[in-house]
Amino acid sequence: MKQNLSDDLLQQLKECLFTGALLPGAELTSQRRMSASLKVSRATVREAVGQLEAEGYVEVRHGGKTRAKNLLEPHFNMSLGEGKALGDNPEFQRQVLEVRAMLEGEAAFYTAQRATDDQLKALDAEYRKMQQRQQETTLEKAKEDLRFHMMIAESSHHLLIISFSQLFYTRFFNAIYGVLIRTLKTNGRYPEGIRAQHSAIHQAIMQRDAEAARSAASEHILYTRRHLEKD
Amino acid sequence: MKQNLSDDLLQQLKECLFTGALLPGAELTSQRRMSASLKVSRATVREAVGQLEAEGYVEVRHGGKTRAKNLLEPHFNMSLGEGKALGDNPEFQRQVLEVRAMLEGEAAFYTAQRATDDQLKALDAEYRKMQQRQQETTLEKAKEDLRFHMMIAESSHHLLIISFSQLFYTRFFNAIYGVLIRTLKTNGRYPEGIRAQHSAIHQAIMQRDAEAARSAASEHILYTRRHLEKD
DNA sequence: ACTCGAAACTGGTCTGACCAAAAGCCTAGG
DNA sequence: CCTAGGCTTTTGGTCAGACCAGTTTCGAGT
């Protein structure tokens, strides 16, 4: 079962990618460092990294750092969501909310179960920052909201959820933002329920109550959807 | 439009393969000769040849000559072999199951709510067909199972769920299939719970009971996951 | 004619060097 | 304060030449 050194290394690197030890967007150690720490030549490292790139798992730029790619990205280039045409479509916005409801519910669930203490601490800090800042533009509020949810997703230790969340939030930001705009228009102001819901999610995760976290996160999104349906 | 030297060479070699200048079984010139005749270093040649091998176009044996493979071969591997490392990874398999649990739960939920009568009829027909056929290979059972779930997803009238399901099932079929194989190995036979669970999903959707459909579909997947964790 | 081993291939790895692109840093000028 | 500009470091891309390890080839000795 002995194979090439470079194949060994390739396998090893893939392992890191599939288990989530190397998250999408994370930087790989440089070829020279790998070469030194693994006691193989840089040529061998290059061979392995080259394969990884060819298979679409990492992105390597001359002079820049090599970083892990999102596993789902190559398969997510559909005509969907490109542009705000879809972002303004109420039916599409509704669907985005429904997916968010399940996605963020699951993310919160696994985060409550698996987040490291450091991640919980960072999440707590972000939450408090979010609670303080008040007078901001709608756009900033939306971004802040997304950052909070993205942090939860990243703490889930669930490669697929992390990958999908990344793609989803970036691709469909327009639709998500559009929902907020429309809510403000219909409702007159930022719905007062949001604050309490964020608090509930935060609290459930901090107490590592997975089920509560899931339903709180899910409810948070469905609450927004109900606001939208009043039209 | 200038790219890497090795990429240039890779492209060039592919040309030879696709135009038939290099027929299946033919020997490639050695890396040293290429390096000399093209005035590039052997490292560059190796990079290109390595890619070719990774893509399945040539076969290279230590000490022996490198020869062109049958062009159709990579496409056959595509159906099953793409990313074998990924499909065999237990941790990844578990994550795939978890995503399936939420994805298929939601799909069943919306299908129960929104499927047209025609879609329900087609689903019913597929279900009955599935119940009849018994003696089949594991592979065929897996495909059948996936077809059933894909039909549910397609009946959900939910663009995002449909799109994601399609990508997910085709892309990660290996991991899904790997789960089945592993279950069979651990368990000795096809778990008897599956049949009843399919029935429960089918029944809930037919009665348009969305909540029941969701939990039945979700439970179906989680049941499989539990089987896997017995190791 | 056959066998077998040396020699001449092949690909796999290593070393250390240089180039070019990107990133980081640090200073001078707003 | 901080931003724009250059300088240095770090990164990936390529190169040369060497050695190791399998394969193949082919001729000498039987």
C-alpha cells in the first residue's frame, strides 16, 4: 500500500480539507514551510499542491498565498441569483428566507454542540458589539446581521454547512438585503422582535442547548417571513 | 492570455490526445526528451504530465514508459470514481447525511404543501415501482433511492431546494453510496427500517401532511446515520 | 537457442538557485 | 492623523544537475 510521497501528501491535504481542518478560505502553509516541516523536497510539495489545484480544491496565485476553495463553488455557478433582478423578486426572497430558516437552524444546532470555547467567546463578543451599535444605515445592519449568522455557521464544525453558508450569503445578499428593505417599508421600522430573537439564539448557543438554538434561529427567520407576507 | 509554462504544455499534450496524434496505447516521449526538445526544465514537464495522469489521460509507471489511455475512460470514472478519497471519508459521509437530513426534510415539507396532483401521482407510481423490485444490486438500490428523493425535491416547487438537491446528489453520490456500502458491511443486510420509512414519507406526502413528511424524511436519514455510528 | 546479468533507459526525489508576482512594512508627504 | 509611495520579505514558478529506484534492452556466456 506504499505509494508516492507526493500522493501521500496529496491524500493528507485532502484529509484536512474534507474534515474541515482546512476551512474554505483558509490559507495553506507555504510550500517552503511544508517542505521543511515534512522533510520532503519542495518539488514533491509542488506536485501535491498542483494536483489539489487541478482538482479545484485550492486556489494558488503566483506570489500570493494558496487558499482552500469552497467545495461547492464549482457547482454553484448557475444562472441563479446573479444580479438584483432576482433579488427584487418577492417569490425568490421568500424562498431564500425558507432556505435560511433551515440553514441557520442547523448551523446553530451544530454550533451549540461543537463550538470550541474560543469560538463561543468570539461569538459572544460579536453579539455584544451588535447590541451596542444602534444608529447605522440599513445596509450596515444587514451586513452585521449576516456576519453574526456567518460566525455561527463557521463555528458549526460542519464543512458542508460552512461551504453552503458562505456561498449562499454572498450570492444572495441582494435578496436578503431586499427583504430587509421591504420589511422596513411595510413596517415603518426595524421589527422589534429581531433583537429579542438574536438574544435567544445567543443565549441558547452559549448554554450549548442545541435544540433550543435550532428552533430559535429558525424562528428568527420565519418571523421575518411572516412580516413579509402581510402585504 | 499568457499562462504557466506547464499549463501551456498540458494544453499542448491534450491537443495531441484529442486530435489522435497520440493514440490510446501509444507511448509518450520521455520527460527528459520533452524537456530537451521544448527547452523547458524537466520539473515543468513533470508538472504537465502529472496533471495528465491525474485527469486520467495517460498512465505513468515508475521506470516504465508513459502511455496514452483510452479517452473514454475518464468519463466512465466520472460516474463513480470522482473523488474516491472524499466518498470514503467517514467524517465526510456523516456530514453528507446530516445535510441530507435537513435537505430532504424540507423538500418533503414543501412537496406535501405544494406538489401538483400530477406530481403526487407520479411520485406514487415511483413509490410502488420501488416497492415491487426486490432483487437488485446495491448500486441500483442506491440509485433508486436517490431517484425517489430527487422526485420529492423536484415536486417541492422550491427553486433553491431543487437546485441544491440536484448538485448535491450528483456531486456527492459517492459519499452517499459509500454510506450504503458501509451499512451493509456492518449490518449484514439492507436495514429493514428503510422500507417502513419510505412508506411513512410516501404516506405523509400523499395526505399532504407537511410536518409529518418533514420529520419522516429527516428521520429516515438520521436512522441511517445511527446505523453508521455503531462502529 | 536460451538464460541471466549488466547497462541503458524510464520515472521519482532531492538540492539549491534565480525570477516574478504579491504582500507586508515603513516612511515621507498630504 | 493617515494615506500614497517605495523597499523588503515572502510566495509561487522555473531552472539546472544530481542521485535513487524500478523497467527494459541486449549481448555475453552457457
